[in-house]
Amino acid sequence: MTNPLLQPHDFPPFDQIRPQHVVAAIDAILAENRDALNRLLQSPPVDWTLVSQLEGLEERLSNAWSPVGHMNAVVNSDELREAYNAALPKLTAYYTELGQNRRLFEAYQALADSDAYQQLDPTRRKVVDNALRDFRLSGVALEGEAKTRYGEIRQRLSELSTRFSENVLDATNAWSKTLDSAEALVGLPHSALAAARQSAEQQGESGYRITLEFPSYVAVMTHAEDRALRQEVYTAFATRASDQGPHAGQWDNQALIDETLALRHELANLLGFGSYADYSLATKMAETPAEVIAFLEDLAERSLPMARHEFAELAAFAEERDGIDQLQAWDVTYYAEQLKQHRYQLSQEVLRAYFPVSRVLDGLFRIVGQLFGIEVVEQPASGLWHPDARLFEIQQDGDTIGHFYLDLYARAHKRGGAWMDVCRTRRRCQSGELQLPVAYLVCNFNPPVGDQPALLTHNEVTTLFHEFGHGLHHLLTEVETSPVSGIAGVAWDAVELPSQFLENWCWESQALGWISGHVDSGEPLPDDLLQQMLAAKNFQSGMMMVRQLEFALFDMRLHQHYDPSNPQPVQRILDHVRQQVAVVEVPVFNRFQCSFSHIFAGGYAAGYYSYKWAELLSADAFSRFEEEGVFNQETGQSFRREILARGGSRDALELFCAFRGRKPTPEALLRHSGITTTAGAGV
């Protein structure tokens, strides 16, 4: 039987891929790659040919593994999960071998020391420099038991990350509640009720089914008048994959977290770093954990007075309105929505009718076309992984420059959250052919219900813009060597710059005229609603700021101060951070860390601060548009040329300074957040 993962393709044949194809394909490609590498290293070329041949080997492996990883996230099944988990250790072992291949390292070093290196352009020199750095970070200098132990740790960390993610997915899928009538869901808007009814029907049930999938969870926490129901749903969500809650102990991630932290620290020590935080920062803009902590604590000091004032206002509102004498964690989102409506006569649900998905997408494509001189055109596509999936082409002056897949709606067996991932990278092949980039863009919005199109809240519109910003970073690159093409090779604390940057247009009046259109009349967002939105933009921004700082400080301290001789309980560290920066009291059963996939199953370990770091960069970058015109095409082309087109070919700070004309400053971030440096001022 032909294995589709072994066939060359421009676009993955998702409909042909079966679980039984996965291990067979990976085994075959790894064996071929090892043979090819051995032949190459018998007499390694001391020129760019070394790198280009290795790129070709990596590309074939990536083309097989990328659709497997993607499908495991968006159409998960027991069979696919088993195949994915069987292949993952093989890949981990292979990449550990590559990183510790002394002959390969010496070949790169010989190239770096040669006259040929001096003839390379800066982008190619950057590839060689990064490779030498990564060899050292992969333990190429290790010998004997230390080298063996490094490989064992890498293998185990990969397993732990996958298990953590699977536990969160299983715990999320395991809980649901079906209610007989809408009376139990008083307060929920029509769209949420329709989605709950559709969810029940899909399970062969009558009534209204709520789940822990994010659109359902947020709808209950934001709108349900039944406080006991909010508490029940909050408890289930906040205890996923832990020793608490309705499925206590069934998918408990706590032991996995402890083992992960111990192994990360050991790995960092093997490589000569004092902590995993030090190791993590070796490839980032920030230079030391102390610099990151100072950055976060400075933002906290500026934000806490405003956050405390906001929470006091919210508590007073809840007590005055409903006699709530102690605001609980499951009350905060609900009363925040009620206070916002009271203060600004504005709710996300009122706005939802103005943001049908089709109108938002058309407007988004028009905005990026205006800014960056591109056109986005949907393409007919068959054989995708799900009927919701779509394929789009990016064109410039009539020429195709990239493609992206779009999968917008929440469903069972699909990982929660929103993300962009790489399907294929832009590169110049050895044959001379230019391979164009392809991206996956994934969200988890409420799907269409019946004849009603999918409607987005403004928050969800912002999420879509965020992920599309990541997509543009990958798709508008002009780099032709894959290790620094698109998002590859970009410092992790700068990778959120284009995504957070694009969010700014969700608040611009001209842009809102393009992305909004009432689902019934087609009329764009009225000016009075726009003004209410703008007035409410920084509603509780202090509370939102310290919430993110809580996550970032927890992550950094967890990895900076780990002591293998006396490891502190993770919960104690989180509690200490909350005492420092949180304003919402969290119940003792809350186990947020057990579903903190960003740092335990993603790429953000000792790097979650990157969101705030990059938000500073994005706000400062957007301030140039504020000065020169938010749709100024020359400014847009400058951002494309200096940031999006460059990928990881130059250091992130160098690229930022080339665009902005100076180093970044925090003023724009604080101004955009409505935060002043004077306690309580402006509130």
C-alpha cells in the first residue's frame, strides 16, 4: 500500500493519511536521513552545500511529520494518538543525535572558519552561527555518561510534554452537563443557547449541553445568572488534570510537572547553566532571568494600584447590585460583564451580531492588503482533515507567494486555544526551485448554528487578528533558507511582535468599518457602539495586566529557583506570586498549573514573559503608525520589509531598531493599556 506521507506533495493529503502510515513513514525517512548524513560526513563540503543538503533532509522529514502533528491536534483519535506517541520518541532520538553529532559540528565549525564563510551573505552566516550555538545547547561537547544522560532526559521530556497535553485534552472532554431547559441558563445570550442546544443534539440528547470547550465555558462564566452553576463550571475548568474537582486524580498532571522541572534543571546543569531559566534565555532577546524579573516587577509596580482599584470597584458593584458580600473567582467574569454593560452600555454579545465570520475575514484581508500590498484569495480544496477547514492563497501582483489553512471552530477531539503552526517553510531548494510557505491557522470559535452564520465577539476578532499576524510573519518572509525563514530562528520573546501588532487594527474606526457588518442588515458598526467600545477598551486593563504578570512571574521563578536538593512545592511558588501581584483571590482547590500547557506542553517554558515583552515591542511599533497614519502604505511596507520579510535572519532588536529608528520603550504599552505610573491616577 502506498504511504501518502512518503509521497512528494505541495499540500498534505490529509484525507489519505491513516494512523498506520505514521510510524512506517517516520522509520523510513529517519533511516534514509541517517544514511545520507553518514555519506555527507565522509567528506563534508566546506561551503554552503553542507547546509543546503541538510536542509533537504530536514524538509522531507518535516513534510511527513507536520500533517501528523497537526491532525493529532485538530482531529485527535485514540488510533492517531497511539501512532503519534509511537513516532515521537524516534524523532526525539534523531534530533538528539543530530545535536550531538561531533562530526557534523566539526563540519559546521570548519565552514565557519573558512574563506567560504566570509563570502556568505549575512543571512547565511546567521544560519551557520545559530547552528554552532545550537550544537553547544544540544550538548555536543558532552562525553560518556553525560552524553547518554542528556539523550535520556530529552526523550523523557518529550514524553512528559505529550502526556501533559493529552491529560488536559482528556480532562476537558470528560466533563459536560446537560440541562433540561433554558431556564437553568438564564442570562446566556441566544447564540450561546443555540450552541448548547446544538451540542446536545450532536450527542443524541435533548436540552442544552455545556462543556469545558472554551466558547461554552466563557459563555457560562460571563453570562450565567445562576451563581451555583458558575461555581460548578469554574471548579471543573480550574481543576482539569489535577487531584481536585469532579475527575480528581484521573488525569493528574502534578507528578508530571514535578518530574519535568527536575529534568529541565538537570539538563541545564549538564550544559553548564545554573538553571533552566538561564538555558532558556540563551536564544532569546532578554539576557538574564534577573532582567526578565525586573521587567515584570516594574510592570507590576505600575499596574497594581490600578488593578486593586478596579477590583474594589467590581466588588462594590456586585455587593450593591446583588448583595454579594465576598466576590469569588467564579463571580469575577460575570460581574465584570455586568459592570461593563452598566458603565458603557456595551456587551460582547451586542457586538457579536456585527461580526459574522465572513465579514471579519473579508475586512481582515482588506486591511492586510492595504498595509502590505497583498491579496488573499480562497482556493477550492478537497481532501482536508475536516469540513470546517479551508485553504487560502496569498498573492502579490498576481503571483502566488504563500498559502494558509484556516480551521476556526471548536469541536470535540480538537485541542483548545488558538495557534499558528508551520506546514511548509519558504526555501530555495538545491534544484533552484523556490518552495513557497504554507501555514496552519487554528481557532476555537462557536460554529454556525443552523442557518445562522458564525458570529464572533470582538475579543474573538482580536484573537483571529493575532493568529493572522503570526501567519503573516511566516508567509511574507523573503528569506530563502529554512533555518531562519518566517518564524524560524526568531527569538522567542520577539515572535509575538507581529501577532500582537496586528491586533491594533481591531480598534481603528476605518478598519472596524471593514470588518463589521450586521448579520441581518449588513450595516457596519454604528458610531455610538464604536465610541462605547473605545471608551471600554481599557476596562479592567490593570487587572488583565497583573493576571498575565502572575503567569509570567510564576513561570520564570519556577525555572530560575529550582533546587534539586529541596524542590519547593509548585503550588507554594504560585501562591507566593499571587500574594505579590494578584488581586483576585483564588480558591484553594484551583490547580491552574495542571493545565498550563504553554509552559509544560508548549514552547514557553521560562519564556511566558515573552507575551508582555513582545507586547511592549508591538505597542511601540504601532506608535509609528499612530504618528504617520494607521493605513500609511509606506509605513506598512517598512514594517513588512524590516520585520516580516526578515524572519530570523538578523537579531530581533536589530530588526526592531531598523523599523522604529531607536530602541523600544514602554511608554506606548502603558498608554495603550490606560495605565499611568501614578497610583490610582486616571481611574
